[in-house]
Amino acid sequence: DIQMTQSPSAMSASVGDRVTITCRASQGISNFLAWFQQKPGTVPQRLIYGASNLDNGVPSRFSGSGSGTDFTLTISSLQPEDFATYYCLQHHTFPYTFGQGTKLEIK
Amino acid sequence: EVQLLESGGGLVKPGGSLRLSCAASGFIFGTSNMIWVRQAPGKGLEWVASISRGSDYVHYADSVRGRFTISRDNSYMSLSLYMTYLRAEDTALYYCARDLVPDYWGQGALVTVSS
């Protein structure tokens, strides 16, 4: 199975900060990577698919990049509603696998 | 409006069985691949199983292969997950979701495996 490793596992940041979360695949997955946001007590929401395609309605401060084994999710200017846990998902090879998550907290 | 509503969760003893269902509405169910994802209490997301539009292709996580069975009935717009030989580590909130890279999720059904 393909292992997905996110870093960091947790981080704190301030409103207005630029934040980058990384996801590394144990083998090449081309651009078959998605990012999800989950706030406490709520259902996950897809933000990005195909490594860099923003879902409808997702603010443009979110962006994704990468190909092969290394990917990043960037939030250009953190807003209060962005504090959540973020997960990557590889959809290149079955079984699909999620990263362990990155919890983004307020500093 | 796309809606996914899971049912069938509950408390079951180790070694027992349980069937989850997911009722879909608001989209053409028969044209969508469907998946199950679970989340243990306080833990991350775990992809569990997927099924293609016509049930031709099914895939499972290693942790559930041989114990869980995913199925669907396009006539009834319903997705199921039949879980057998349940273990304590199967305790989780089970989400039904649309598409292999899920764009819509249900609210989840809680499965607790405990004696």
C-alpha cells in the first residue's frame, strides 16, 4: 500500500500567516492527490483534487501543488475559519490512503 | 441537493456482525462511484472500501479485506457495508461518501465494538 506522510502533525499559527502543509507519498502518484479540511464535530470537506484544482466555493487563499511524491497545501493568509485538521488522500492506487492529518491551531 | 444518510450503527460484541446502509438522494446515484471512510474516536480518516457505478469493481483497505463487504442497489439508491468478525479497532464513525475522491459525505454512523 502507498503510505502518505504529512508534516507537521500539528502546528500553531496566527491570523494572517502564510501556512504550508506537506504530504509525501511512499511512491509516485503523479498528481492523484486531494486535500480535505475537517473542523471539530463536522464532516470533512474536499478543498483540492488533482493536486492543484480548487473545488467550487473554496477560497482562493488555498492552493495546492506538487507531483510525484511531494505535495503541498498552502494557505496564503490564514483566516479564523481555517483552523482545522487537514488531510491528504492519494487516489492513484487502491487501496486509497489518507495522510495522518495536520492539526492547525491558533497561536 | 445531494444528501447521504447512514443508518445501522450501534453497539456490537467482538466477533459480531453489523450492516450499515446509506440512502442517497439529490443526484443520479447509478452514475457515481461510492466509498466508505471511517474515523476512530479522536483519530484521523481511514479509507475503507469503494464500489464502482455498476458494482463491477470493489476495493478494500487491508484492515477490513475478507471481513467487510461493500455493495449497492442502484434501483433503491442505496449503499451498504456488511461488517463481520468485528474487532475493537473497528470502533469508529463510518461515513458514506460520493465519488472516489469524495465530494459529498454523510453525517456518519457510529459503530462501537465492545463486550
